[in-house]
Amino acid sequence: MVDYRIDRRSGVATYVQIVQQTKQALRLGLLAPGDRLPTAREVVEATAVNPNTVLKAYRELEREGLVEARRGLGTFVRRSLGASPADSPLRVELEEWAARAREAGLEREDVAALFTAVLETHYPEQAAHAAPARPPQGDPS
């Protein structure tokens, strides 16, 4: 299940944050085909956003072919993204790196800026189209 966290100070539209967090869960293998997304009511109760905002996000995910709405049943994942499960050795290395960065005194925004700069070096063809990199929300354990 996805635990949406809305950052009202980020400047990113709320529905976009829901889309981005759903895609992140798909990339990390936290959501798999057949899984049901939280109902709009559940998301509203957890985040205090407008129900239409949640529905707009779910429609966008449906338009992209990632989920499908089943009348009376809910919204279900159709396909996953990426190939790096949450327990990947690369994630472990990144967890260790993030811990070292924090111990070195880097703030979250510093880490995000550094990571984004590195991504742009290794993925220059996607840099112009990418949204700003945002570290995962919540407790990584």
C-alpha cells in the first residue's frame, strides 16, 4: 500500500505529488500488478486533500496505462516500472551513502541537488525532461 505524503511547500501540484509517489512505489517494487491503490476516500483521510485532486492523479496514472479503475472495486495496478526492487544491493549502497552524507552535515536539499547533478551527468538525454529529483519519503527501513 502507498502511504502518500503531501508537501504543501514544495511548489509541486498535489496531484503531481500523488502521481510521482505512485510511480516511485512502482519503480521500487512496493506496488505490483494487481495491487489495489488506496481509495480516494482513504487518501483524503490520510492527507486532507480534495477528493477531486486524488481522482485527477488516478486519471493521469490511468491515462499513462499504469493503473485501471474497476467500477465498484477500486483502482488497480496494471504494470510496474523500473527494475530495481526495494531490497536491491544498489539501494543498500545508496542508503549507506545517504547516511554518510547526513553525518557529513549535508541537508536534504544539498543531497537532492548533488544527486540531481550526478544524474544529469549520467543521463544527459533525460535531464531536460526530468522533474526535480526528490529523495524517498518516510522511513527507509
